[in-house]
Amino acid sequence: MPGLLGYRGPAERLLREAEASVGDVLEVQTGGEKVTGTLVPRYEHDDDRHIVIKLKSGYNVGISVERVSKVVRLAEGEEPKFVAPKRATGGGLPRVSVLGTGGTIASRVDYRTGAVSPATTAEELYSLFPELADVASITPEIVMSVYSENLEPVHWGELAKKVAEAVAGGQAGVLITMGTDTMGYAAAALSFALKGVPIPVFIVGSQRSSDRPSSDAFLNLIGAASMAAGAGFSGVYVVMHADSSDERLAVHRGTRVRKDHTSARDAFESVGVEPVAFWSREGIAVNAREAPPPRGRAEGFEARPRFDPRAALVKFYPSMPAGYLEAVLGSGVRGVVFEGTGLGHINAKSVEAVARFVAAGGVVCMTSQCIWGRVDMNVYDTGRDLLKAGVVPLEDMLPETALAKLMWALANSPSAEEARRLMAEDLAGETTPRTVQRR
């Protein structure tokens, strides 16, 4: 009998005896209790000793076969499948481009594996959030369909080109839906590739998939779309929950944001600065202290979407062998960002290898493992030795931002000397003029 996707063993035998299929309404009897609901698929790699029923409340309940005394098929149903609703037009509203890359915000549960699966067509993406038509005239496009850990510099370049096309096409703003795990890297990369972009570009994701009751996807996307259509500022930003409630979104500068929690809805934080704005259903509250640039004109804007992936981010650790570093430097990379200790150090035995790499035309930069504060390589001997070897100190730049910037600088510089100069210059708010106290 077809229609028992994911069921096998004892659970499958019970369902076959009841002539049940996925989508049927069942009554599962467990001693003196009865559970009524719709039979849903199991994950391909899950156990064979549970039957999963979707209750009228929308929640799923798994029932152990050891407790089941009888399964009764009450009504025939249809196997769950995705059906795209009719697309609303959002006519007359500001035009906003939504560029999909995959990730949790544009995902549904994949019952084959139990993982979340990204939407793969523009219609699927749009139909997950039909309410978008109430705030903007949406032009959705799936640029790629990959999880964020699979996004690479070439993908950042593709996105930058798409944003440039949206600017030339007169879009009011751009949303980029993306998985959250490498969102900080992508936001930084686009901040350099799209310097001076005259419209707001919001990178938005979700920590929990849209089919979960606790999902943050809806508010994140609706709020970002509303700002893309009507916010008075421009630039590249990450938009995510400001706290654990469903009331406010924070707008983080693309070069000063990092993911600080694996699963919380308010996982993202602005480091060393404040969010440039907060969004709620009451409106947009712009932070005057952060002074985001106003919207501008498309004339004169030019994207620089090239990135050179031949760069590495190396986190220093105690006893890091010189041979490890030499292997990295000899792997064909053109540049390295160190995430050094404290004020910006690595061990003394590595200085010679760094000096040789720089002398051969490599670019080496220094950030700190510390979240707050900035590097100062003039305080101790090792720092001064690294400066003498040609290491570029990067103030309070985040390591993730520094790596994205180095990939961009290497691709857009005629020489290593010019790349070093660009790395030391504040181009997109990646460094701050003063050190602030830890919050």
C-alpha cells in the first residue's frame, strides 16, 4: 500500500492493518485513551516505533507502538503536499526585490530527512508569505538555493550584481533571504561591494523555520519588507529580532554584526555600536547616534562585486605549531586575517613565517579574539615584532568582517600594498572611532 512515507517495522504493520495512509484521519487507541488526528509522514532516518499524528491544534504528537492497542481509520485524506496559493500583486505599492538564497526563513520541513528544505522557486518563496503584498509590490527571485554554510565569495558577488540590477531597475529596496549561520560574513562582504548603494539592502533570515509555531520568519520578513519600501535610509543591514518577543526588529550595520547565539530568535548583536534602527508595527525608530545615510540617487553608484577567495582566517591558540601556520601560508592564499589574543598577538615562533609571507607579497592583518575593545600592537614586544614584519592592525574590526573585506580588497587592488592600505581604511563603518564599554 502506498502512502506510508517514512514508516517501517512495527509502526508500518499497525498502519497497514488499519489500511491507513499518510493524510488519513485516524483514531489511535492507547488503553483507555483515544487520540484523533491526521497521520503525517515520518523522517526517513527516524525510528520505526512511533506513529505521528497531527492534532486539530496544529501540534504533532508521537505515539509509541508499545502503547497502541488499536488504530482506526476514520476518514480518507490526502498526503500532505505543498500547493502554492494564487499570488497577490501588491499593485500601487513601492517595488521591493526579494532575492532568495535558501536558509531557514525560506524553508519547510523535509519529511524525507527531517531537515528543513529551502524553497526552490520564486512562487514557493512568495507563497510562504502572501502577506508581503500588503506592504510592497514584491518581485521575488531565487538567485540560488543553498544553506548559508555553503555560500562562498562567488555567491556574494552574484548577490551584489543582483542588487545593482535592482538599483538600476528603480526598486525601492532589496531583501536578501539567507540562512543565519554565515550571515555576518555576507553582510560585511556586500557592505564593501555595494558601498554607497542608494537604497536599503536588508539581509534577513530566521532562526526557526516558518512551519514552526515559534518561528521568527514572518515578523522578520514583513518588517524588513516594510522598511525596504519606506525607510528613509540606505546601506546594507541585517534585520532580525531585537529580543525574544514578537514586537521589535533590530537593524544592524552590515559590518558590525555577529551571531552570538545558536538558536535564540535574538541571536544577532551589534558589536561596538548600537543598532541603526528598530522596527515595530508602530513604525521605524531610527537611531540618530548611528546616523545611517539617507536614500540617494542611482546615478554614480557602481557595485564592485569581485572577491578573491584566496584568504584565510586563522584563530591563534596556545601551542599553535609553526608548521601549521607555514602550511596555511603555503597553501596558495594571498592573505591572512589573524584572530589573535588580547591586544593582537600570536606566538613569537610564528613571526618569522609571517615576515617571509609578507615579503613575498602576502597580506597579513590582525584582529582580536575578544569581542569588545581593539588591538594595540605597540604595547608588547611580540606585537611590535609583528608590526615590523608587516602585519596590518585592524583596530576593532570583527574577524568575520575582516575576512570578507580582505577577500574584497585582494580582488579590487592592483597590488598587495594597495590591499594593505584598503584594509587599514574605514570604508563601510567596519571600525569605530572610539572604544566603547562592554554592554
